Amino acid sequence: TVVAIDTGERMVATCATGEGIVRISAKRIILATGVREMPRAARLVSGDRPLGVLNTGALQAYAYLEHLAPFRRPVIVGTELVSLSSLLTCRKIGARPVAMVEANAKPTTRRLFMALPRLLGVPVHYGARITDIKGKNRVEAVTLSHADGTLEDVECDGVLFTGRFTPEVPLARAAGLDIDSRTGGPAIDQFGRTSEPRIFAAGNVLHPVETAGWSWREGVRVADFVAADLGGWLPSPKNAITLKPGDGVRYVVPQRLVRGNGGLPQIQLRASDEVSGVLVAHSGGQQITSQAMTSGPERRILAPLAALRKADADITFSFDNRRSTASRNDATCV
């Protein structure tokens, strides 16, 4: 386990091993520490502290590594893709969830995907949140607070908190890397370089949250950039322009664009809420690209990097609800 990175003249990673502390000298380091789900404590859910309260990662460990069933009738909190995945994991261990709970008025994932809980006979409560967990030794019930102010007790033997991912960045923070306040992960340029050019980052530590396949492909590209950097082929990280989110945009990755060819082929964005309009990129008071689209908070938006290289000043991405007649790029929503 890497516990510290010294970014002095000679970069050294300090590792804790079964044989003791080991220090590894490295020319380059790639951070791929991923994300973690927000636990109960961070969500400020009050109540008793019985057995049966866990997150999706713990459920998967019980099901696929230990071959155990931590509960039989859980309540699932969240409606992200990982929440739907947990339904299938519950089915594998013979558990039958009694409810799914979503604080918003609509699901986080696409509505089409919410056919799965209906097919499995799991009721979904929108505009509801858990305000109390009851149980002495094991979870016995939860109290739901609905949007209209009514309270409802739901009997269950477990609570599964899913999603609301946040990048795993303690190591990056300790190394003094710039952290993007929007993503919660390290800020990078189009080659995956962090504010310390010898440290690269890839995968979900950059953007909560993407699929494993997407993160793998991104990691392959960043590995190629590391090889190019060791060969002296990458452009200088200096004099970069900043890519910033504006109205309706939650985050932008990468956050810096340096002069030179190559790099990740696309800019990745997320909408802050359900939006329908024109995604516009402004630089120096001028509109440089635009694309009409409809998107949601957990849908990947991709904008070609090539269309941004002509910019001489920082670029801000925002959603304009008015139709635009300016030139359009090939931004897509996935």
C-alpha cells in the first residue's frame, strides 16, 4: 500500500508491506486509486447502529468473495447504475429488497433502466429519504420521510447505501497536487498530467463515476502518454489554458489544455441537472463551439478536443437554453 509520495528532486513512493516499509524511486507515477461510495456517516443518517448497514462494495465482497448473505430483505438507497447492479447482486445471494429510496423526484439513471426494479417487484420511493434506522442487534426497520412530510416505517433486515461516489484522493492531497473542487479529483491536462508533471492520473479518481471499461481505456491512453513523456515527446505543461464549467455544467475533465498535438481525444463533461438546450464553449468573450442536446446529471457528455485548440484564452462550457446559429461541433451525450 502506497502511504506517501515525496515529490522532491528524486520522486519516491513510500509503501507499507508485510515485510515493513519499502521506498520505491520512480521517474513517473500514475494515480488510479478510483472512487468510494459515500457511507452512512457522511450522509448524516441517524438512528441505531445495528448489523446490516453497508454499501455496495461491502455487499459485493460478501457475495463474491466470502459467499455470504449479509441480509435477506434490505432497503436500497439510491437509483444510480450501481444501485441497479446491487439488485442483481441481491438476487444472486437470494435476497429480496423491500424498497428502493431516492431523495430526488426522478431517478439518477435513465428512466428506461428503472424497469429492472419493476420487473423484480421492488417498489421505488421517489422524494423520500431515510431519517431513522431501527434495530438492536440487526436492522429491524427504517423510517422514511416523504416529500409531503409524512413518515413511514418500512420493515427490513438491512440498509444498502449505494452511489454518491467521491474520488479517493488522500494520497494526491498529501502529495500536494491541485484538486478540482468540482470533481473532487486531481486536476489534469489532456495528457493526464497533474499539477506535478511527473505524476499522472487516470480512471475514476478523475471523475465520479465511469464504467470499468471506460476507465480501463483511459488508463491505456495515459500509459501511452507516460511512455511518450519518458521519451521526451510530450509538450511542455506550462502556459496551459483552463477549461471551466459554467451554467448547467457540473464538471469538465481535463481541466487544463496545453499547447501541442495529441492527448485525450475528447473533453468529458457532466450536466449539473436535467438540461435541454445548447452546450456552448466560450473563450475570450467569443463563442467557439456549440451543440444542441438534452442530458441528465449522470450522462457522459463528450466534446472533441480538436475544436478547442484554436482558443487563446480560458474556455468556459455552459448550457444556453436559447437556440444558437453559431458553428457546431460534434459533442455527444452518452
